[in-house]
Amino acid sequence: MFLVATTFFAQNKSIHLNAGETNNQLLQAGGFDTSQVNWSFETWVKFDAFEGNGIDEAHFVDFWEGNAGMSCQLYVKPGNQLLTTAGNGYSFGISGETALEINTWYHIAMVIDGDASTATVYLNGEVEAEGASNENQLQVSPRILDSLVIGHFRGLAYDADWYAAKAYFDEVRFWSKALTEAEIKANMNNAITSGEGLVAVWNFDDADNFAKDATGNGHDLFSGGRVSSADLSDDAPTLTDVVEQPGAPTQFTLSQNYPNPFNPSTVINFAIANESNVTLNIYNALGQKVAELVNGNMSAGNYKASFDATNLSSGIYFYRLSAGDFVSIKKMMLLK
């Protein structure tokens, strides 16, 4: 079973598409660079309904190059398998093997490598489907989007039936590069707002500004009245807030958390001297792991990880950083 990080953030929310209002089917963003060859998309998604029989396509993301009338879709077909396709002259034609279940959060990523004319879909950090473009047009004529449509669900009746599926979305991200499997795994369980090639992030955490790109790059979502802050939900995957800090460290370090003692949240700073596989875990006094804040490959840099112990009892806890051959353990106290 796939487990997400076990820290707790009260402000973490998702957007519920097709929650019941008329035409409540999509969010859209525009203004992206249409000359890009390599790009990636990732999100957390949970389907809570596949409506009735005869579902044709439950697109949960469409990438449009409007001037050329081109699109690339990532969608679910009957049987709930994950597929990707493209139209008007080229196609990837790749299909996953996992049947998606309702009421289950999945991390799904789609990576387009235009240099190699390949597409790869990842499910929970593992390769779900991969293949080459049939006509290699990604390299000859780059197919990056000028707009991104999220939650484009439809049935066989198309416009007459926008309720082919209902789903929650959280942490929708767009990158101007082809992410590697290691990069996806490193960031998958983290709430991030910066990183090399990160163009846009929508985390839906702010009810007053739920459609704003959290990176500050200006790619705000618009919905034409189809969704609003009323469609925000506390049903969201648990994500660890890990933020890279400026500076180039020369050695591995793990700092004392601050504040300490804390109630209920605290911040842990650490430095990675060179690219390493990094884990940062929290343990109780019995040596039982109670939270996993970081688990993946990370580049050299200074980082801070937020830890919220709302669901834990008062007492002594230990946090352990492992990065390559470097291991450090420090103690902290939760007082409620």
C-alpha cells in the first residue's frame, strides 16, 4: 500500500470538481511558453465517483497548444485504467495497467521528453506507462501548452454530460523540463513552491485566493464561474512543507529545531553538501517512527522542513537526518 508522509497541516485543502453545481467541471490556466520541448505535469487526485455507464473519457488534464489546435490528454477510460493520448497527427498511445480505485489519493505525473519524443506516466512515483511518439513530432514541432485544463470530465454525450467523473485535486504542478523518476519521488510528498524548472503550482490552501499560482509566476487559474472557494475541501493528501533556502553549503548539517519546546509545530533546518538520497524522520521515545518528512534524492542546498505534531502526545521526540554517509540525530520536546 502506498503511504504519504504523516505530518499534519490544517491548511492543506483540495478542490472538488463536479461537486454538484452546473458546469462545475474545470479550472484552466493560460499564458505558458509554447516553444518549450520538455515539460512535466503532476498532481494529487482522488476520484470519488465514475458516473454511470458509457463513460467515454474522464480527462483530468488537457494540454492545449491553441494556435495549432493540438492537445495532449491524460485521462481515465472504462475499467479506470490510466492512459495518455494526443490528437491531430501524433499520438503516444500508452496505457497503464493499474485500475484506479475511487476514494483513494494517487500522485500522478506525466513527463514529456521532446528531445527523445517520449511520454511517461508515473503513478505514486513508479512508472505506470511509457512510450514513444508515433510520428516524432514533439521534437520537430514542440507541443507545449499555451493553456492547461484540469478536470475536463465528459461522457459519451460530451457537452450534455459533464458528470463522467468527480474528483478532488491537490498540488497541481507544471514544470518546464522532463522530470526524472528520482526528482518525482523526491518532491512527491512535499508541498513546494520553488525549484529548477517549476513554472506553476496551485495548492488550493487559501480560500480567498485558491486559484493563484503559488510560485508567483502569474499563471493563475480561471474557472468561468464553474468552481469557487465553496468547492474547497479539507479532504487532501498530507504533504510535508520542505522549502529550499538560499546559499551553497559546504558540509552536511542538521540544526536544532525551532522553537523547542514546541506546540504543535516546529521547523527543522538542514544542509545537504552534495546530491544525496535524503531521509528525515521523526521518532518517539520508544524508537517508533511517527513521521517521514523527507525521503528522496535531493540536490545540494539549505532546506527547512515544517513539522506539525497536532495528532501526537506531549513528550520527547527524536529527528534523524540521513544523507549519504552522513547521519545526525537530535532531540526535541512537544509540550501541549
